[in-house]
Amino acid sequence: MLNRLQESDIKLLRVFYAVASCNGFTAAEPVLRMQRPNISAAIKKLEERLDLVLCHRGRGGFQMTKEGEVVFQETKRIFNAFDNFVFNLKSLHDDYSGHITLVLMAGLPLSMHLAVSKAVKSTMKKFDDIHVNIQTRLYNEVEHVALSGECHLVVSTYDMVKPESVTFHPVGIKTEGRLYCAPTHPLAKYRDTELPEGVKIGDYPAIGISGLSSANYIEDETRLSIQTFSDSFDAAMSAIMTGEYIGLLPDYIAKEQGAALGLVPIAQGSLFNFSHELFVMNGKNTRLNPVLRHCIKELSYFISESQK
């Protein structure tokens, strides 16, 4: 079993990372510039070094094992951090080339994704030899990923106590949301009216979002009856559409995805309204060189413009 990483191990992990990212040996050939037999031999050697089976390959196609999934995620973190280290090191010599990693909160609206694309294009156009890795993370992971060195910048709403170890650059827009239910839920009949006396929100099971401040679930003296949690607004919407739960959702999700499903804003959308500010974030240990400063400026501009 592997006790210490050697340079040869890192090369093998690079091969595995490419294969896992491409979801197959054949698809990874042009990325690695290696032939399939050599790729297969590298994966086999890595499995021997780790004493683990990382993937299955055969008639059923390529499939990672549970152990392979763990190794893939850890490998992603290692290489993100390494690429960021190299980029930061180069910037000390005024060499602004290499890879920067930008993380987006999962579930942001399409308009923001398009705005991010414009900001990235602008940054790559201004700095010739820059490549941008764009990844997503769940809401309850964004603070950690900003601090961990896995990325340079994070675009996310943030509704928790702001740690001093993270720098927040406000974009100037807010995500509005409210309480929704499925059209089959008993509260759906109160879509266009106030809740009658005797109907209590707390009597109906609700779904929460992991990491979201508990203050969002309290309004005056009323508290949502949180029975279960989801790790993203998208997944929460799926739970709400079962008709078993009510839950908080951003209005953009209800508009972009929920409209066709018939998501119902309870009591004219007047209950448990929330407003979460959007930020570009970075850890205090991230060196904001000209590339990152330009990227932050462009992200703020294009995202703000996309919501007008």
C-alpha cells in the first residue's frame, strides 16, 4: 500500500484523473497523448500501488468503483491546489500564465452561467496564456473550497456569518426567494390567498438546505417544520415536487425549472421571503494578482448586467 507519494505516482494519478474525467480510456487518449495499452498499464500500476481497484473496464464500458470515486475526488483536490500553487508562484515573477480555478455554487441560473462565460472569455483575451477551470460545489461547501486552496475564486450566495479568513466582493445583486409547494400539496389551494386562520405552516413537513442559516426558517413566531435536508436547491425542488414537503427556493429556480412543473408560491409568495446577496469570494491567503483582480471585476460587471 502507498505510504509516500513519489514523482512516478503523481504521473500515474494524472493518467487516472484524465481517464476518470473523460469517463473512459478511449476518450482520454487525445488528452493524455497516450495509446490505450499504455493508459491501461498505468492504471493497473496505480491500482497495485494503492492496493485498490479503481475502475472496471470491459463489455459494460468504463465504470469507477466506490474507491475510485474517492481517489478521483482527492486527486482533483490535489491537482487543483498544485495548479494554483504554480500559478501563484509564477505571478511572483510577474508571469501571469497557467491555470486558475473558478468555482460556482451549484444551481445558479443560466443567465449567471452565461455571464461567467463572458467574464472568463474577457480574462483569457486580456491575458494570453491563461486557462480557466470552471467547477461547481454545493452550497455548504463553498466556504471550505474558498479557504482550502483548491480554487482561486468562488461565485456564490452566502447567508452565514462571514469568516474573517474569506474576502467577500459584493456583485451588487441579490437572490430573492420564498416558500413553495407542489400543485398536489394541500397548501397549493392557497396560492392566491392568505392562509386562513387555523392553517399553520408549522404543521406541514418542510425540507431545508444544508448550510443555510436557520434564521431563514423562522418568520415572526412561525417556524418551518424541517424534517429532512437536501444539499442543493435543485435537489430540494425534486423533494418539494413529491407533494410531501414545502420548502424555500430561489425565484429563478421556480421560473426556469419549476414553471413547467407547476411549482406553487404559497399565499401569493408572501411567506418566508429571503434575499441572499451574491459574492465573488476568495480565501485571505489567495494572492490577488492582476489576472484575478481583472476576473473579479469582469464577473461583477457581467453578472450584474445579466440581471437587468
